[in-house]
Amino acid sequence: MLGGDLARLYCVELRALIQAVKRNRSRFPTDFCFQLDRSEYEILKSQIVISSWGGSRSAPYAFTEQGVAMLSSVLRSRRAIAANIAIMRAFVAVRALASQNRGILKKLAALESRVDRHDADIGSLIDAIRERLEPDDPPRRRIGFNSSE
């Protein structure tokens, strides 16, 4: 997301947002936040039809998902604080869900191994039944002189 959009989302001025990023630069590595270069800014201006004399004079900052979350912990607006609390609660919920899934996956693995053993046992049983039901050798016709013919 662009800095201007985030400033509106978090109910702060864009200059306050940029100032917060600059003051906390160590919290915003390049995979969290970066400033568009000149060519990217020109493409962006042509796509959103910014006039040549209006708008920002410097290239905007772009924030990744992690940067948006970090920004919510740095800004002091009520909305940013509420967003940060919601993010923390979401992390806790995801961790709880992951631990539940781990337990379920262990149980599924145990059931799968039992089913595999049962399949092998049932296959052996079926083979044994077939051996008992099939005659050993089919009856042969006797070779030689046969008086009944």
C-alpha cells in the first residue's frame, strides 16, 4: 500500500506517517517499506492521472503487509492503536489454531498407520481364504485305455 492510503486508513497526516517511518528506520527494513524510484513514480503518476503541478513532489513510500503491521505499532492515532491490537489478537488466534492442527495431524498420522496395518492384515486373510477355496490341482484326464469311452 502507498503511504497516502495508509495515512488516510490510520487517520494521520501523510507527513506524520513519513516522519514516524524516518524516526523508526530500523523497524522498516526494505522488505517492509521502500520509497518508489523515479521511474516507478512516473508510471504511478501516469496510471492515477496526477497533474504535473499538483500532488506530492517526492516519490511515495510503499509498504508491504509486514510494513503495514509495523506502522500500526509506530503511529499514535486511535485507529492505528486499534489496528495494532487487532493484529496482535489475530497472531494469538493463528498460533492457537496451528497448535490445534498439529494435534489433529498427529492423530491422523496414527490412524493412517493403523489403517495401513489393517489393510495388510486383511490382504493376508483374503489370500489365505482363496488358497483354501481353490482346489490344489484341477482334475486331470487319465491317460491310457479307458473302458468307459
